[in-house]
Amino acid sequence: MATAAATRGLQKRHILVAMCFAATFICYIDRVSISVAVIPMAEQYHWSNTTKGWVLSSFFIGYLLAMIPGGWLSGRYGGRLVLGVALVLWSLFTLVTPIAAGVSLGTLIVVRIGMGLGEAATFPASMTLFARWLPAGERTRAVAFNLGGISLGTVFGLAVAGAVVAAWGWSAIFYLFGAAGVGFALLWFMLVHDRPAVHPTIGADERALLADCVDTAGAPHEPTPWAELLSHPAVWAVAVNHFCSTWLLYLMLTWLPSYFRDVQHLGIANSGLFSVGPWVTMFLCGNLAAYVADRMIARGTGVTAVRKIMQCTGLLGSSVALLAASQAATPGMALLTLCAALGLLSLTWAGFACNHLDIAPRHADVLYGFTNSFGALPGIIGVAATGWLLDATGSYTATFVVAAGVNVVGALVWLIWGTGERIID
């Protein structure tokens, strides 16, 4: 009986993690679709590059504004409700994007901001669910698998969006992806549960397994202890590393196809094909690293040691790979070094990304919202700085060197102040 109950519990947790991954996957499909659609949109509406930049970056305005509120709402009302509502919200904004573009540029920008507001809740709400449903020995793998939705969603979104534009026009991307998001939201509410302590199929043996999880069933809402959190160096170490780790992520997300086209002289089709490799490598390496990290912890290695090994290896290793990529003379060598860069970067999923659940599991949602506010900044300043450096130097060498330097700073901060120990109850 105990074995059967444990199996049912494991199945419920697998469903939860799979649904969070799917939400992240859809999130990034919707996010990158504009990168493909903006080309024919600019031609139709006669936009300048500056206008295109406003359209592309307006998303991050809403994303930044709602990050901390999204974490607070998740802690207050539960990740199931908040992420489900967020799914509906950003999917509806995706659906009306073609209509907004036809009305005016200002209306389109407002819709893009609204989409950012919706997507901001994705990761904080997932953290809430992981803190309540997953024992400590499963959290690293869950976080890494969930973040794998970034890489696979990006690959899928870029590939499918191009085919849809060619077949039915740019507006079809938003109608197709928006409708898919609304449909998935219905499935989300059917399959995801928010409070395992009161779930009817939870038995005594599984409650024992979940003893280290956050149990808020029937408990009064606790205000976030901001003063205590922000006074601890470990929180700032996570925030700095969130910034440093996503600098390279956004660099690759926005400039990778252009690099293969402009530096390695590949055609548009081959540039897109080569760009897939690093993202697939990232997904595979990130999940492998998470499995290794959880195994190390299960065998007695300290959580702090595991987090530092993964984070510093990821940042410093990807720095070396970036410097090698800046000297790559052939498309094959460029592909190899950039696969290594993103593959090694994904080790940070077993470092800073799941550290919120180590140091403050009860407040992991709002804490993730706080640190991801720093993580969103490279989407604005990092992408803009890359464009400026390309114009100023005429090559990608400086952009790769800067990214490598940012990684080194993050690794040093993590070595000094990072910890895997709980800092607050």
C-alpha cells in the first residue's frame, strides 16, 4: 500500500513539473514569435529600426513592473491560480496583437506591455508550486527541467513561426499561439493542484516525504520579510548572478542568427539551422547537470558546495567557450564553441536558479520575482549594448569578451557570498 501511495505521489509531482515546463515552453513560444513577425510587420507599416526596437523592448516594461507583484500574488493566492490566470492573460494579449497593430503603434506597444505583465508570473508561480509540492531532493531537477522550456520553446517558436508566416502571413502566428495558450490554460486548471496537504489522495507516507515542503494550507498569510531578506548577502549574490547568467542568454537569444549570417556568412536558412544546436545543447546539459547535482546532495555533498560548483563551472566555463567563439574561423568551429557556451551556462540552473528554494523556501516565489527583475535587465541594456558595440567595432569579438567578463564577475560574487543554507524560516 505504501509503495502504491508513493507511486501515486511521484506521478502527481511529475505531472506538476511537466505542466510547469509546458507553461514555460508556451511562454517562450509567444515571446519569440514577435522576433519573426516584426520583419514583415515593419515592411507593412513602414517602421524604422528605432520603431522596431520600441516594439521589441516594450514587452520588458510590463515584465519588469510585474515581476515582484507576480511573486507576491503567487505566495498569497497560490501558484496554480496565478499562473493559470497569467496564461490566459498573456495568451489573450497575443491573440489581439494583430488587431492592435492595425489600430496604432501606441496600441500595439500597450498590448506588448500587457503581455509582459502576464508572463512575469511564470517563474515565481512555478517556484511557489515547487516549494509546496517537491521534496528537497527533487527540486534541482524540477527547476532545471522547467527552465528547459526556455531553450526548447525558443527553438520551436522560431522554427514554427517562420513556417506559419510563409504559409498564412504574420498575423496567423499570434492567432495560432494565442489560441494554444488559452487552450492549455484550461488543461492547467484541470490537472494542477495547489495545496498538497489537503489533496484527497495524499497519504501519511507521502506527507512524511513532503515534510520539508512549504505547507500553507489553512495558515494565515505572512508578509514578506523584506528587511531581513535584503540585508543578507546571499540574496544579493543570487540577484547579481541572475543578472550575469541571463546576460549571455539574451545575447544568444537576440543575436545568434545574425552572428552566423554576418560573421560566418551563412544564408538565412542555415543561420536558423545552426542557431538551433546551442539551444538543444543547453536543454540536454542543464537537465544532466541538475540530475548530477541532486545525486551529489543525496550522497552527502553539502548544498552550498554543489551550488558553487555548478554556478562557477557554468559561468567560467561558458566564458572560456565565448572567448574561443570570438576566434572561430569556420561555421563548424563557431557552432561547436557556442554549443559549449550555452551548454555550460545551463549548469547555472543547478546553481543560482534553484537557490531561492534553498535559502528561503517559504518566500521563494517573491524572492524569484525580485532577483528576476535583475535578470530581465540584460534584455534591455545588454541587447542594446551589443548593438552599440557591433556598430562601434564592426565585429562580435567585443560583445563576447564583455559577456565573458560579466560571467567572471558573477562567479566571483557567488564564490564569496553564495550559500545553500536556509537564511530565513
